[in-house]
Amino acid sequence: MIEPNSIPVPFTTSATDRVLSAVRAYRREHGRSPTLGEIARRALVRRQHVARYLKRLQEAGYLVYDRRAAEPITLVDLAANLSDLDLENGCHGRGWTVIKSAVPNLTTSFPVDPVVPNWELPLVDKLQHIE
């Protein structure tokens, strides 16, 4: 079985889109910001170019990048900053049952369309109001 960390983002998108997909995947798996080297490895770009791509993504409104901060990369979509384990624990805390799919997450194989706003989990804010 292939580990999720070893699956690079496909070449079907621009380098900037691959960087965004790599950041989202890393945050989902680890719940924290990836290093520039980790982004470069996953997105298959040169490490010295990663900061430029992150600044482009910040200008486009997808993330906030401050290299001096303790958490240098924060995704604008709040749910995207949580790991799968954090989301699962949040559901369990509300008394919900989480059923994990055996099918791999599609965003690891197919990048998210940057034109679609709020792609990650658009209803997470509404979940708080259901209780």
C-alpha cells in the first residue's frame, strides 16, 4: 500500500495549484503547517520557488503566509486547517459516528479546482448550529 505522504500531486495543474493541494493535504494529514521542503517535495517544484507560490496564493486569498510566525501557513478555510483526526474527534465529541471510507480521498488524486469557492467543507460552520 502506498503511504499518503509519498503520493505527489499530479502534473495536471499549474505549479501554484499543486502547491495549494500539497499544503491542504499536509494540513489534513498532520494538522500543522508543512515546511517549504515538504511542500516542494509533494508539489514537485523547487524549494527556492515555494515562497513565491505561497505569496501568490496569499494574494489570491487562499491562505495567509507569514514566514516569521510559529504557524507560517494558515488556510483561509478554517476546516482545512484541521487534521482528519481533529475533525473525527470533533464529530465524536458531538456524539456522531464517523465511518471511514476505504476509497482514497479524491483530493489526493485530483487537485481542487481553485475557481470553486469554499471547496473543503462549506457546511462546517452550520454544523455548530445544528445541535
